[in-house]
Amino acid sequence: MSASDSAFNIHEIMRLLPHRYPFLLVDKVVSCDAEKHIHAVKNISVNEDLFNGHFPGNPIFPGVLILEALAQAAGLLGFKITESKPGSNDLYLFAGIDNARFKRQVIPGDQLDLHVSFEKERRGIWVFKGRAEVAGELACSADIICARRET
């Protein structure tokens, strides 16, 4: 499968994730091999309301939202790995973050490349490794822990 065959747009993202504006933090998926890795993108726009308060005159995209964007990309990868259908009885919950490190500020005009790899699953607990980059430079890395639960 080539990168273009495995890419999907905002319509597919919205079909899979329950998040909506202003909390949908993935704009497109560049590639997803449906087994191990996803590359998604979040475009950082000065028009986002959060920049009114973080910080006036010096807009910086919050680190916690970078982590949330990585978690949303992990959720998309989880849906693709399990071939779960939206609206099924499965719910993916953000259960934890380990080893989070921030290496550079993310500012309006940046494109955040979200790289998430599946590491392991045990009894409904999923572990992913995430990296957020801007122009190839590491902005944030973290281990993302999700819990898959039946509703």
C-alpha cells in the first residue's frame, strides 16, 4: 500500500473520531499502514481561539494539546488496526502519558506532523509511541496509553 492509498481526509477522520471543533486536533492523515504506524497532520492557525489567552502577544500552542493531538492520532490508528466501526460498542479512552518531553515551541503557521506507532496491547490497554515534529524538528515525544472499553 502506498502512502497515497493509505491517506485519508477530514471526512474519514470525523467518521472515526467523536471529536469536533474546537477539539478535533487532526486535520488529515498522510499515511497509515493499519498495523503499526500513522502519520497525521495538525495545522496551527493564528485564528484558533486558544491563542487569545495562550499567550496574548506571544502565541504558543499548548503542550497539553500537542499530547491530545497525538492521542487522537493514536485513536485513529487503533480504529484502523482493529477495523472497528464507528458507533460500535467500543470506546477508546485516553488513560495516560509517560515520558512526555517538549523540545520546541509550536506557534501559528507551523504544521505539526504527528507520528504514532503501535507498541503493544494487553487486556484492553494499548501503548503507542508518539512524536510531534515541525519541519522535521522534534517538538514533543511521549508514550500514550489508551484503554479500549466496551460500552
